[in-house]
Amino acid sequence: MAGPKGSKYYDVFLKFKVWLENTDGEGILGDGKFELIDQIDQLGSLKAAADKIGISYRKAWGNVKDAEEKLGFLLVDKHRGGQHGGNSVLTPEGKKLIEAYKELLVEFDESIYQITKKFFNKVNEK
Amino acid sequence: MAGPKGSKYYDVFLKFKVWLENTDGEGILGDGKFELIDQIDQLGSLKAAADKIGISYRKAWGNVKDAEEKLGFLLVDKHRGGQHGGNSVLTPEGKKLIEAYKELLVEFDESIYQITKKFFNKVNEK
DNA sequence: AACCGATATGTTTATATTTGCATAATAGCT
DNA sequence: AGCTATTATGCAAATATAAACATATCGGTT
């Protein structure tokens, strides 16, 4: 959301981001990785998900691995070989994680609407 | 906030960030720059603020300039020369901005508490 | 007019992050 | 057994971000 028409903040937007972090302050997964895992869920393949999102397979694979290592459990069951070369499906934990994240985003969006409105009212006070 | 004791998410935290962005998708200012401007307000000097925060003067100065250019108006009135070499005070706009940001953070913290609780309940469902 | 300490800014060095390249391993199918 | 599409991974190259270095400018005080 942007500030009101004519104000100094007319083309300024308030944005936010949510992510998981471990006790060392390292990011585990945020927006991008959630989107990736969601696409793996929908497409059944790491490669397909990477192509869809527009990142390299190398990066997508590295991202999933990194998140899994930091969490200490698998998010995706990966299989290589076979008729179609292989495939990937979410583990129950991975599935629950992306579902919870989607709900979280909806609730964040609801909260942020009021907060944003108030913020722009405040900065535009004469 | 972390997940409940004993759960897979025991030492995992949900974190968030808010920032201002322009229509080109460029970040204008977030956490770090708000903190910097707040310190300039409290200490009356860019240099003192940079030292306090632990970044170089060069970087602090660049950060303020960048934000001001993207916003199109000044946040800090800077004066050089004089008895103490110079000083910096916030413009009315800068002052309103950090005040609004502080309120925003408080409200975000309140909202996120419930959202986080719900999130960890969800991912830990059996 | 000389001094001082903070602002102002270009340039260079270092570091971190991302992207890309190349190549191996795998397993159902024909 | 060979083909195929995907997973798996090391390593080099390219970018982006941040830190460090060097210098100039300015104006109240002395």
C-alpha cells in the first residue's frame, strides 16, 4: 500500500517479510524458499519448480538442502533415476510447513493493512 | 518466539522485517536506516550516530543520502563547520518518519505474537 | 588567519552472495 | 545394456555489498 495521493509518500510502499531463523541468527527459510517448496509440492519435481520460478536447478537444490540441514529434518523426499529421471514430493513435515506459512501470510496481510494505514496517516500529519 | 519445548521447532524463531520501498522496487529505508536516523536525532550528529551503531561515517552518510534521494526530500538538516565542526538535526519530516516507524514496530510486535503462536501450533500438529 | 571537528565524496579493497558450468549417479523402460 | 530425465555436487566466474582509505570543505572560536 502506498501513501495517499498528493502526499510526499504517494509512491512509497510499506513492505514486510517473515522468515524462520535458528538460534545462531541464521536464516532458515523465508519467502523464496517457501515459494520453491510450494512449487515442488505442486509440480512434483525440483527441476520443474526451479524452471517455473526462474532460478537455476543448482540454486533450488542448494536452497532446499540448506533449509533441511538447518532444520534437522527433511522437507522433500527426493528420488533420482527411473522412468522420468526422478521426482520429488514433500514430506509430511514439509507439507505442514508450507500450509502453516500460507495461513501466516494471510493473517499478516490482514494485520498489516491497518498498521500501514495508520503509518501513512502519521507521517502525513501536518 | 520459538516453537514449544520438545518440538521439531524448539530452537526455530519466526522473525519479520518492515521497510519502505519505491515503485521501482528499490528499498528506501528499513531497520538499519531507521535506527541510524533515530540515533542522529538523539545524538545530534551523523558521526556520533555512526560510532554508536558501529558503522563507518562513510557508510552512515551514504545511507542517509541514499534514503533522501529516493524519498525526494530531506530527513536530516546537516551543518558543517562551526565550533564543533558541524552537527545534524532531523527535519520535521524525518522526525515524523521515525516516530511513525516506532509506533509501527510496536503494533507489529503485538500482531505477530498471535500469528506466531498459531503458526507453531499448526506445524506441530500430529 | 589558523585550528578543530564534523560533513561531503571519490576511489579502492575486501568480502559475501549469486550465478553458471561441468559432471557424476540413479533406476525404470525399451 | 543403453537411453533418459532428474537428482546430486564441486568448483569457477561474475555480481553485489560492505569496509577502508584518502581528502576536501566548511564556519564558529581563539
